Amino acid sequence: MSMIPLAIGLGVAAAVVYGASTVGQHAAVHRGEQSSGEVEARHLLRAIRHPRWLLAFGGDAVGFMLQVAALSAGPVVLVQPLTVLILPVALVVGYLFFGQARPRRGDLLGCAAVVGGLAAFLALVGRPGSGHSANTERVAATVGFLLVAGTIACLAVSRTRAVVKGAVFGAVAGCFFGTVGVLIDGASDIVARRGLEALLDSHRALVTLFGIVVLGVSGIVLTQASFQIGKLAATLPANLSADPLTAVVLGAILLREHLPVGPWHLVGYALCLAAVVAGAIRLAQPVAAAGAPVEAARTQPAGTSGRMDT
């Protein structure tokens, strides 16, 4: 019996939990203040001690466990793209629990674009089947390259406009998270073949664990920094497009999961990505919370709220 329906169900559940957590984390880190576009460690440390941030981070832990279960049951090229559902979920959670204005027609169209692009992609991919264990040297080279390239990219935009910085931080974090998904898929294959103890008794497993921890922590730090910058209209679309794109490409290269690559399939993939990005950009546009001043509304993207209970 195929495990793909279970994998997709768990992946959707993970996206729902991640989406709810994203709203809480952004509210705790950004606090609705007019952002200067700078990342200040003092403000980040203050935010992560707030009960709402801790609760949201606990939600991230639950989402991570659901995602691990999903990747254990199905291929990363199907599971990781489900993360794009985070934005539609954040829109609903922001409206129901964070005082955001009722979603408008444009917001609903953005949701339709994200969900439609994802559904079309899953239909194009079909059933990719099981992958293979990744080569240790390739995994190490990939992790090293991403860390170096990501560091260079972030340093290169450290003194640029907030919108550029937010987009780059979001894209780098998305690449890191997408790679973590691939590594988790590879680690689950090791456990399935040799048991849990195998994660600590081989060079390949240790390299995989190192990549998961380092890229995962780096992605979390970049995400929180991008929340402080406050330009989610640039950050989230970059993050949520780079994440599945990286996972799909590396899943096909490192794990050799089958991905149809005919000319029409490539055109279809591009159209799906364009639909998801367009929908994400629309959903991340600032909207006014009910009764909120216009100036405050400029820092409140769809699916988030700057209002905090203190």
C-alpha cells in the first residue's frame, strides 16, 4: 500500500502548524513597531523571551516532528513543496486570533494561486517513487557550499535597503530549510535500513546530522532576523519559493528521486512556481487590522498582526 497519501496528510498538518507559529513569532519579534530595517541582537533576545514567541516556537517543534514523519513516509519532492501552505494558514490564523481585518478578494485570490500552483505541481510530479541514499561527499559539499554562499549573500546585503535585505535573508533561509528537508529524507532512509543507532555510527550519518543541525539553526536565526526587519512582503515569498525549489532540485540530484523533466513538464513547473510566488506576494502585502491606524497598518502583512498582549 502506498504511503504517499499519509505523507501528504502529515505534510499538510506540518504546514498548518508552521503557519500558525509564523504569525506568533512575527508578532513577538516585530511587535508592530516601525521597522528600521536593521537587525538588532538586543531586540531579538528580548523577543525570544516573550511567552508568545516561546509558545510559537513550541509549535515549530511540533511542525518539525510532523514534517519528519511526512518525509519518512514519502519523497521530499512531494512533501517539502507543501510548506507553501504556510501563508494561507497564516492569513486565516491572523484574522481569527490576531485581530487582522477580514480577508479581501485579493487575499482569497492569493490563496487560490498558492493552492492551485501547489496542486498542479503535485499532479505534474505524479508518483516519484523511493530515492536512494545520498553520497557522503556530495552531501558534505552541498552543505559547505550553501553555508559559504549564504554567508556571502547575507553579508553582501547587510547595508542595503530593508526590502532587499529581507528578500535575501528569506531566500537563504528557504534554501537552508529546503536542504534540511532533503537531509531528513536521507536520514530517515538510514534509520529505515539500519535502525536509529545507525545515525551515530557512520561517517555518512554524522555528515547528514551535522547538516541538519547547522542549516536548521542558521535558517531559524535568519528567519527571526527577517521578522525583525519587518519586510515580510519581500521575505516570505522569497523564503517559501526557495524552500521547495531547493528541496525538489536537491531531492532529484542527491537522492535521485524521479522527477519528470520533459519540456512540457519544465514549462509546467515554471508556471506553478510563478503562481505560488504571485500568490505569496499578494498574501504578504500590508493590510490594515480592524480599527488600526493607517501608519501601524503599513507594518502588518496579510496573515500577521503587529498587536501584542503585554
